[in-house]
Amino acid sequence: MKNIAIATCALWLSASAAHAQFSLSFSWGDIPLCTTGSPNTVGNPRFTLVDVPAGTQTIEFRLRDLNAPGYNHGGARLTTNGATVIPFGTFTYRSPCPPGGVHTYRWTATARQGRTVLGVATADRRYPE
């Protein structure tokens, strides 16, 4: 009986560890190179979402420059249809455009049901790469 309990516990721990969290990945895509500090208006990158929380109605995307956090690059709130890929150009935002160097940027995806936040996913990437 003890061996069955241990095996059941190990199986449960294994399944829990394998369950991934809400996550986001992206690549900059084919946006114009910008290092002047004056961003361009461009189409969003192609986003891939993993384990979007059940019940999600909208996902809000926001871009933040971690080296200059006061600048608002914008984003969008999209109604979800269950898609896990958001194609390039679904919405526009102000492109990354670090003045004379490389900055790290963070896209944040916030999953909501009504006003309730169900999950938050982030992905960081340097620009220019």
C-alpha cells in the first residue's frame, strides 16, 4: 500500500511539473531599423501564446522599454477567439527605437475575463538584436 501511495504521489508531482504556465514568445519580424529615439508606427510582431488561461475573453498586449520605462510604446486589447498565434500586423504600436544603442524590451500579455486578470505572460528581447 505504501508503494502505491508513493507511486501516486510521484505521478502527481510529475504531472504538476509538466504543466506549463501562460507564456508568450515573439520575434521583431521585418520592422524598419530604428536607433534614433523616434519610434515608427509598425505592425505588431507575430506572437505565440501557450497555455492561455481558461475563460480568457481578451488579451492586452503592451510593450515597455526596460532601459527607458517612461516611454509608452502602446499596444492593444484583443478579443480572443482561442487562437494561440497572433499574426504580424493585427494591431499597430510604436516600434522599439533606442537612441544610439541596444535596449531590452518587454512585451506583456494580460489575459482577462471581464475585468478579472486570469494570467500575465511576458517575453523580453533586445533591440536591435
